[in-house]
Amino acid sequence: MVEDFKIRDSDWDPFYPFHSTHSDSLLEITDSFDLKLSSPIQQVLTCYADNTNNTNSVIDLLFLPSNSIEIDNYHILPELQYSLDHTSLTVTHCVTRL
């Protein structure tokens, strides 16, 4: 599951110093579906502000099945922006362990 969750949190954005209670809710919901927040191989920003009043951030998140071998093994490709302000999160393939 990949989405722009619009939740800034220090748990996934090393450039953001605060924790959000919304992130706790999100993690509870994804856990109920046996999904785990995956971390990219190299942490980079995923959303780039289109004006100077906002800051760049990490709000696009990837959740994979908890038994996936790709957990913490994906790339963020800032050079492939599909929209004006978001990067591409890319998993080559997703395999789960039985």
C-alpha cells in the first residue's frame, strides 16, 4: 500500500522533529491488516513544496505485508516525479515468506 498520507512525523521524516497522534492511528490500522511500514534503502524527501511557505517532507509512505522480503528494501526515485511535487517509490517485486 502506497499513498500520500499527508502526515508528517519524526518516525519517517528525519528532518521533522515532531510526533503526530495521527501517525499512531495510521500504524494501528495498517497493523490490523498485517502491513508494516517499510523504510527506503536511502532516505530522501518524497514531497517537494511548490511554494516557499511550505517545506519539503516525507509524507508518501509504503506499507508491505509484514512477511515480505522487500521490507526496508525499496528505492525512492526523486528524478521520476509523476506529479508536480511527489517522487516515485519503487519496489521491483514483492515476495512474501510462507
